[in-house]
Amino acid sequence: MSDPSRDDERELVERAKRDPRQFGTLYDRHFQQIYRFVYSRVREQTAAEDVTSEVFMKALKAMPRYQDTGRPFAAWLYQIAVNAIADRYRSLKTAQPLDDFHDLSVAGPALEDVAAHRDEMRRIWALVEALPLQQRTALVLKFQEDMKIEDIAVAMGKSPGAVKLLIHRGVTRLREEADTLRPMAE
Amino acid sequence: MNSYHDPELEDVLQDDELRRIASMLSSARAPEAPLDEAYRTGLRRQLMNEAWAMTEGRQSWWRRAFAPPGLAWAGAAAGLVLIMSVVIYTSLQPGAGVQQIVVQSPVDGDRSVALAQPILVKFNQPMDHPSTEAAVQIMPATNVTFGWNQNTLAVQPAGGTLAPNTQYHVTIGPGAKTATGKPLSSPQTITFVTTAPPTPSVTPTPRPTPSTALGEKQLAGLAGAHGLVSQWSSDSSSIYYVDGHGALNVIPAKDGGVTVIAPDGASSPAVSPTGDRLAYLRNGKVEILTFASGKTDELSVTPTPTLVDWGKDRIVWAAADGVYTQADDGSSHQLAPLPTTGTVAVVSFSPDGSHASYSQDQNLFVLDLASGKSTQLGQAGATFLGWSPSGSALIYATSDNDVVANLQGVTQSTLPAGEATWSTQDAILIGGDTDILQTRPDGTNLGRISGGTFHFPTWAPNGTTFAFVRGGSLWVATAPPLPPEPTVLDEASVVVDTFMKARLAGTADQASALLDANGKAAYAGGGLSLLISGDPSFSRYYILSSEVTGVDPDTARFVVRLVLSHGKTDVSDQEEALTLVRDATSKQFAIDQATAGAHRDLGKGAEVVSVDIQNDTVKVTFDSDLDPTTVTDGVTILDAKGKRLDANASYANRIVMLTGLNLKDGDSYRLVVLTTIRDVSGQNVDAEYDLDFFGPTAKRHGNHQDSVTLTPTPAPSPSPSPASPSPTS
């Protein structure tokens, strides 16, 4: 069964491939999520703007060569973003501390001890940031961006199996820190 | 804690502890990333510029724009007080030092740029023309041509004018090179905002100096006539007049001699409403000359007529005891009696034949022929001067002034004393011994249009030419037109402007003073705020559309756009629909209703910046040049049931004209601009735009005299001149 929104996106992508001046609609659709993702990785507004500009400029230039693999167009944009972020990390070498990041709001039912839970999650994301880059990227795309494994695979230029392995390794490594993650109340 | 279930990860998250960690990871929401909307729209603009350059096969400049900066910005060039300037330092070659290229525009930063002018871009050194022209990018999308005058580039919109109410960004990309081949290393953008579209302005017409002649021309002597008993032909080409010997003559206003119609004993000439016959009195009888045949019929009517005229399709005449008309069988039929005491004389019939004015001794009355009711005009000594073209008002003279009154005798305005005549164009001439004045019936636009003697001025039906008496002769002259009367929209828009400027200035009390109780409630509710704060900030407004939607009381509806900016860049706008109603007592407009309308981000395809609504035509002005092939089905009007109206759509110079409409007064309609509309850069309108409006009220308004209809008659029928006996003699 065809997905109307996917059909709509295919049409937009095809138009933009034929005429780059149609790219604006794709930009409007995807700017927010790409910018949010980039910001979550670089954690600094100016840097996020630089990287996001680079992502969309590269995407525009590459539009004529874009191949529809059946995955969402966004997966391709994430792929460019992942690479751009990696390039930036390579050039900067160091990551910034996470102290003020993930001041999280919590979805779902109220917790018995919200403060403790928030603290726990802040710490788990701090641990995520300490993971190797590729594990970290896979976890963010899966758990923050709610992407499908196959789309993450496109974004990261890997096979779905490799993405699963990265997620497994990442989560397993976090479990190794399980003791520090357990709420104090338990 | 909820356990994490994701079919995709079932095989990798095999125990509860792993799923617990996954659940924690997925339940955390990242905080909203701080976003500068100006960055977002600016990046979009850069992308579109690049896309355009890709399409045109032009040299890409974005790489340089995003390359490590080899430039710095400097401030405005010193010494140019009124000219905003931008200074770019560019490193031309490694190790070659720094050379400064200065790009200036007199419109940069200007927020009220007139529409009919090129965008001038000045360079401080000779530029290579082809590369510089190729590097020019304009948002909104605009077709342009280029011209050079030394180092100044004139960017001229191909349509002749800039779009109204629009912020332009004109970027000179780094592809621009100097004449020596050195490139500008960074794009530079000139930003400005254009004014509203031109409207028929109510500007005073320069008055001729008193010495300026009005083309005065002497036609014929009056043989000692006292006063002027005359009548213009319905086509304003000739004047019928009675001279001092009682002869009824006709003379062309331009060239030609006198023709005698009746050699003696004539009075009271009156051209029929259809212009084909002339009635007059002679020797106590009514004579009717039919122009086509040249034949004169004589009507023996009783009682003896003293004044004759036309009421619609038949003769009316005054006699000593009443006003009469001719019944179908030819007999006399009294319409209304006259008083039986004192000396009574009818002096004039109204143009529509429904009223007469008569004197009784020293007093002046208006008589309703249908009811027989008389109403006194002014005090004793008042003399009749003339009727308004429709006959719904009149002018009489007192010892001090001329007075405009309605048919109930209520004074509408007071004018300077003199001999007055009221034109089909609602201009009143007031003549006398030394000069002639012109004014609106309400006394506005009063001015002296010439010096000299102008007795008994009498407008021709065309409202341009008038006859008068000077030195015992009949003359004609041409009066300069009065400036257009301020319309309901003119008056209401002043209130809207004052209201919006007060809001821009942050003075809520001044803005609130223009709201009536309903209006205050609208802004006190949750949907609308008088003051708009925050970033992006309220930076400017413009009136998108305006229309008269009702009379009695006058009602006007405006759709206003409030533009929000971040820094110098307009990023979004929001609409408010304001309904203004004229207060019955103060006669001033107040804002009675206000509703919030669409909120749109800018820079996402062509934007509607002006909508002009007439009953048969709706004119929609865009900020961008459009792809004409997308226009026909992209701009439509729906009725209240959502049915598309039949209309002919045409497009030129950013304007879509929908013609052949028949919008009904007061009905609801919706203008719809679909996303199929595409500008010349290939970008579609981002989201459908809807504008709700009402069928405009076609009725013309008298702004200043509510009970007096100052409507000119569509086909001017000759109205009696100030009739005999002469009002001032």
C-alpha cells in the first residue's frame, strides 16, 4: 500500500532533482529536525547554524545525483549531517562538557521520584556522550530522533545489522554502568 | 517503569536491564534547540540564490560565502550622512595586501522606498559589468534589467516598478569582479522596504492666481436685462437666455451667433429632461419647441402660468394660487395650492419636479408638491439661489451668508455670501462684483478662483463650464476642477493609520482612544493585543485591502498586515481585519470590530501584498514576478458556499486581475491563492493564502452631510438657473 505522505515526498524530491529551485519546500519540511539533531550533537547555536547550513548547501548541490532508495529523504539529510558533524569533531578534536545539556522533560506517566529520575537520565545521557562516536550517533538517531534502523543505516552509511550492533554495544556498555544509574531510592 | 518494546530491537535488547536503559533513553526529550528565525530565513534565501545560480549555470558564490572569511565588515562610509553604506574589505590575493571595495545604495535601510525607481548600487571603483550583473540576486523573485552610469549599477524591475509593501534583499554575490578582474570575496546585501501602492490622492489642486483667466469669453449683450434668466442645453453646448427686450435667444458657448427663438414676451425657459424640447412662457401661454422638428406647440393652460418647468415627463407650472401639471386628458391638475395671503410667487422648481420654492412677502419657503406641505427657509429676507443637482438640497441667501439646507429647511453648511450655483460635480460657485469663489457644499475646499465681476454664475450640466453676467453681457468661462472629495475610505484610513502608528510607538492609550466599546472588547479578549512585544518585533504595518461595506452609518473594512522583524529582516506577518463605523454624533470613525487573521512566515514564495476589491474586478498584487502559466487557476474567488466564481484572470507586472465578477453588496467571499502559484525563480507559494472579504458597497457617499445626498445625477438634466426674479436684484 502506498503511503500518501511518501508519495508526496517523492514528488517533491523529483521536482527538486529536476529543478533545484524547488528545493525550498524540502528545506522547509526538514530544517527543524536536522537543526535539532545537529544542535543536540554540537550543543552550541553558532556551530549548529554553521553545520546546518553546510548540510543543506551540500544537499542542494547533490540533489541532481540523489537516488531514491525507498528510504525517507530525511535519512539522506541525516547522513549528510552525521558526516558533517563527524568532520567537525575531527577538526575540533574535543567535545564539550554536558553539564547543562539534557535538562530533560520527561514523557510518560509521573514518576514517584521525578527528581531522582531526572538525575538518573541526565547521568545516562552523560554516559552516552562518553561512548564512541558511532555508538553515540546510533543511540541518538534511534532514541531521540525515533528513526527506523534502516533509515539510521542510510544516515550512517552502514548496514542495518551494523547499526543494531552499535546500539547493542552502546546499551550494553551503559548497563555496565548500571550500578551508578540505579535510583538512590532503590 | 514502563518496559521498552521495539520490534526492531527485540533481538538486541534481550534482557530487562537493557530494555530499562533503552526506555530511559527514549523517554528523555531533548530541549528545544534555540533557533534564530532570521538565520532560518536567511539560509533559505541563500539556498534559493544558489538554486537559481545552479539553474542559470552561473558561477557559484556560496562556496566563497561559506569559506573561511577573508573579509571584515566596516561601518557606513564617513561623510555620507543620508546614504547607508556597507564597506567590504577583501583580501584580493595572498600577500597582496588589502583592498577595500565599497558597495553603497541610497535605498539601503530605507523603509519607505518609492515604487517607480531603479535600485541604484554604487561601487567605489570600475566593475566588470557582465560578472557584476550576473552576481545580482533579488528577493522576492523579480525580473530585472541592468544599466550602468560609470560605477553605478541601476537595477530596474522589468515591470517598471517595485512591488508595494515589500522588503527587498538585493545581494551582490562574490561573483562580481572589478574591471581588473578582482572578485568581491563576500556577498553583500542591500535591504529596503517599499511604500504602499499609489492611490488616487486627495491633494489640493493648485488654485489659479486671481489674475489667471478662466477662459472668460463674452457671448452676447443682454439688452438691459436685469439678472439672468437662462438655461443650458443638456449637452452643455448652448445657452438659452432671455434678454432685456423679452426675447428668448440661444447662443453656442463656443462659436456662433445668436438665434432668436421668440422675439418678445418670453420668460422661464426650461429644457426637458430628455433634452429634446424647450418649454417657455410667452404672453401668458406655455410654448414648447421641439428641437428635431423646429416646431413650436402652444399650450393654453389655466390658470395663467407665471413659471414653467419639467417634472419628470410632463410640464409643471406655477400660477397665482397653486402649482399645476397637465392631466392625461390635457386638463389642468393642481398639484399643490399656494398660500392665499400676501404676495406669493414661485421662484423655482426642483430638478426632479418634486418641490418648488416660493416667496411669500419677505419670506422664503420650500413646498413639497406631493404633500402640499411648506417649510420656511431661514428668516425673513432670505432669497432663493439654486438646487443641488438631485434636488435634495438647496441654497438660499441671507443678508450675511449663503446657506445650504435640506428640504426640511435644516442648515447643512454656511457659505460666503454671493450668487451661487451648484454643479453636477458637487462644486458650488459663488459670484459677485469683485471675484468668484468655488467650494464644496460643506464649505471645504473653499477658494477664490478668479477676480473680476461674475454675476449670476450658472453651471452647465458638464460641471466644467459656467455662464455669468458681466457688464450687461452674457459670458462663459471654465472653472478649475475641485480636488476629489475625501472618500469614506480616505477618512477611515486616517484612523487606521493613527491606530497602527500608536501601536508601533507602544502608546496603548492613544491606540485605545480610537476603539469604541466593541473594539476595546476585541483587544481585551485573548486573541488580539494592542501592543506586540518580543522578538521578532513589530516593525511596520501596511493596509492590504480596504473597502466600504456599508452606509448609514458609513462602515469600512480594512485588512492590515503587521510585519514582524528580527533585526533588519522581516520574518513573518500577521493580519488583522478591522471594521470601522462612523459615529452618528461625532461623525468620526471608530474601530468597532477586530479579528485576528492569518500568520505567515515570509520568504516562502510569492506573497500577496495588496488587494483592491471592486464589484466587478479584484486586483491582487504580489511581491514577486510570477510564472504566468500558474496564474489562471492559482488565484480564485469563492462565494459563501465555497463555489468558485466565474472570472477572467489576467496577469501582468506582478498583478493578477480577476475581471467579469459581479460581487454582491455585503455578501461574503474568499480570495484563495493556491500553492500552484510559482514565482519566476520556480518557487511555489508555501501555503494556501485565504482572504475573506465582503462585496463592496457600490453606493456613493456624502461624507459630510448625512441627510443630504450629494450624488450627481448620472445623466445630468438641466436644472433651472437661479430663476427670475433675480435673487439678488
